[in-house]
Amino acid sequence: MGDIVTKEELEWALGCTDAVRACAVVTRFMNDLAAFKQGKNKYDVHSSVECYISEYGVASDVAFAKIGSMIEDAWKTTNQARFERPELLPAIQRVVNITTSMMFWYDDHKDAFTYSNCLEGTIRRLFVDPIPF
């Protein structure tokens, strides 16, 4: 993005747009899916998975599927922003990059943010043993 941000880009980023909200949805739901697999601590509040199960009276696998579809919809919203406002692409790309990074933190319903040993293989492949050119 460089050192210069236009006023329009700053207003877009601070304006809690659909893409920014979608990034938050992806982050929250992926975290909740991973945390649900790990179990709950004594003082934890209910996750979106537990709320969905309680509200609709469904099994956890149904809740996982529905929340997974909500994550997919949020991904679509994030990607759509790239095409709707091409003049803001540098700012929008930052939001897309943050959203994409959630796959490293919460892929396969594992919480690598809390349990960083899950990222060891990825970090090793990227930085220690990279593919030679």
C-alpha cells in the first residue's frame, strides 16, 4: 500500500464495510469451530456452535455444516469487494489477506492461534525448507 493512503481508502477501511464484517465473520466462526473441537473452559462464553445447537435443537454436525456455509458466504462477500471497488484494491486486498490468513490459523478445525505447535509444519515448509527455484 505504500506510505500514502487516500482519504477514500481510509474511509472505506474505517467504515466497517461488508468486506470488513465478512472478515470478522470468517475469523469468529472459524475460531468457534476450532474451539468447539477442543472443548470448553470453565469461564468461556457460549460459542456460535453451541448457540446454534441450542437455538435450533440440532446435532453438532448439522451446526458445523450450517456455520461452514456461513463462512463460505462471508468468503464470497470478501471476494466480491475486490470486483465492486477496483479503485480501492490496495486497501481491499489487505482485508482479503487477513481473511485468507485465517486458513492457516484455523484450518481443519484446529486452533493454531492458541496451540501454535499446529503451525510448526507450515512454518518449516515456508521458511526453513522452502522449495528451491
